[in-house]
Amino acid sequence: MQFIMDCLNVNENGNLEMSGCDLVKIAKEFGTPAYVVDDATIRNNCKKYNDSIKKYYDGNGRAIYASKALSCKYMYKLVNEEGFGIDVVSGGELYAALSAGFPADKIYFHGNNKTPDELKYALENNIGRIMVDNALELSRINEIAGELKIKANIIIRITPGIDASTHDFIKTGQIDSKFGAVLETGEADDLVALAVKAENVCIKGFHCHIGSQIFDLEPFEHAAEVMMNFIGDVKEKYGIITDELDLGGGFGIRYTEDDNPSDLGEYMNAVSKVVKRVAKERDVKLPFIIVEPGRSMVAEAGLTLYSVGTIKNIPNIRTYVSIDGGMTDNPRYILYQSRYTAVSAENPLAPQDKTVTIAGKCCESGDLIGKDMPLNDVKVGEIIAILSTGAYNYSMSSNYNRVPRPPIIMIKDGKPTVAVRRETYDDMLKCDMF
């Protein structure tokens, strides 16, 4: 059987397996819910990005992992071994990366409202780049860098005015966005002018990001054209030769069979042609190209295992299959009405001829994994898998209803390894003062 996750198969026992590991045995050994992630799939994705930069940009670039997709020390160590940089968006992610031994000079710090403490922490640790989102942040960076008697290397985030076809909550490139300096209003030009005058910063380049889970090539090509023309404008007005251009991420993945993302090579080829064409037209040098894959690195490498607790059939209305997890380990349905593929881990080859709503255990009617979705005929106690949950599940998990977070089990060389242990009740109370 072909699954949307390439690392999945059905073994001789008829159970679902990931890279040679029986997922039913994993569930029994480590309990449920549990995130299970394939190390080899992530490394293969790293290789695809590295190879594409070598092929389409002659190696003049770098992929940096958008670590908000799945932030844990195991991931920081893995992507460092594969030659990636990383993108962090908080002091906590920065701390985790540095604690994992990630090289500071390959860390890029994003965010629309970094606190003064976070900026100071980043500058004290000499991280590679700080992505400047607005004029106030630029002023703070310049002031802190002056106090530390250093020059801060910055990349200025531009909002290119591109409305990509994706969920409103994950669009970031349109004019009405909390992120970046807007081109059309002149805000971007004003921010560059301020940065040129700032004594304690060094402008290394520009950045844009148009959104997430985007399948079409055209918005990415349009963004590259807009940004390269902006680089040309900055050169003409300020005499600045831009060293770096960060084109962000947002590449779509397969959550269901209906999803049809573009091939990575097709994307890299198309965008590189735009970059090279405009560079020639505007007489600017080819910048060092940065891309920021997150979801596309880890989503299809991971799944979540659950145990079925109850099954409630409301005749002619709906069948609820309730699991031992839900919005605490996967809030994406309640946030975005995200769609997933579900399959029995114990009988994956059985027909998916049941239409069910998979419900979580939280005291919220909206706590669902999916509504009216196909599933095998499952029974109470059966293990089911929700596919493509490697991104934005553990990272967005919470202790709502005082539910402990699940573990992350990494599959490497055919063996399971606990990358993040399951939380305990005591873990959840560590910050309580009484």
C-alpha cells in the first residue's frame, strides 16, 4: 500500500511500520499518545535542499531550518550534522539551540516583537544574523550593540505585498501583516535609510516570507522578482551592495492524498531563474541565497500514535472515535481546520470505508483531529496513526486540562530512541509556587 509518508510500510505481521520499526510495538513500549519521527527522512530532506542549492545556485547559498516546526535538542544536533543553519523565533528556541551546541554564527533570529532581553541574549552570544522587523527593533538593536561595543549583523525583513493562496492565519507576505516593513507604503525604504545611519549595525541583506503550506510556484517567483528589484533600488539609492537574500520558506507538504505540492527541484529551478534574470537586468551581483524550510523538513517524517478509548455512534448523524490525545498534542484542527490522513496501525490494509470524526479527550467540543474523515473499521483499544504530524504538533502542544505532553520517539537505523521523554504530572507542577 502507498502511504503519503514514504517511510511507512506494512510488515509481515500486518502492522504499520516506520523504517523497519513496528509502530504497534512502539505504542506498547512507549505508550500513547506518542510522536514518532523518522531520522532518515529528515536527513534525506536536508540532502535535497543542500543538493538543490549546489545545483541551482552553484553552492552560493544555505538552507536554514525553521526550528519552530519541531524544536528540540535532537533536531538542532541533526540539522547541524547536515550542514544547515537554523532560524529561531524566541529566546527559548535560541537557548535550546545553543544548549544543543549549535554554532552561533549559523543562527538567524526572527520575530516581530523580540524583547530587549532576547536581543541582548542574541548579541551577547554573537549569533549570525538578527532579522530586523521594524524601526523600533532596529533602534533597540543599535542601542544594545553599542552598549556591548559590537556591530550587529542584520537582515531587514520586507513585506513584499504578495497574497499567497493559503489559510489566512499563515499568510505573511501581504500588505496587511504584522511582519516586516511594507514595500508599497515606503516603510521598507524608510527602514533601510534608518539602518544606513545606525552606527552599530551592519546590513547583510534582506528577507521575505510570504506564508506557509503553499503549493503554487508563482507566488515564490513573484516574491523573488520583487525582492531582487528592491535590491536594485537600494543599490541605486544608497550604494549598498547586498550580500544576502533570504527568500523564506512556506513550501507545502502532503497531509492528504488531495495535496499536490510542487517538487523541490522545480521550485528551486524556477526561483533561481528569476533571481539570475533580475540580477542581470538590474546590474546587481547574485546574492547569497537563503531558504528556510521547516514544515517541508519534518512534517512527512512524523506521525502520532493514539489509542482508541471510546466509539460513539449517533445514527444518521456522526460516529465519534475518541482517542487518548487531541488538541493538547495537535491543536492544528481547532486553529486552522487542518485536514489529516488517519490509518489503523494494527490493520492498515483494511478498507477505509468508515466515515468518522476523530475526537480528543479535552473538555472542548472543538477538540477534534478531523471531522468526517475516512478510517478503517477500528475497535476500542486499537492503535491508530495520524500521518504527517512531524511539524507544528509537538511545538504547539500544551498542558491544557493539565494533560502531559507526549514523548518524541526518533527512529534511527531501525531502532527507536527517546528524543524527548513523556511529561509527568510533577513536570507540569514545577512552576507552581504553592
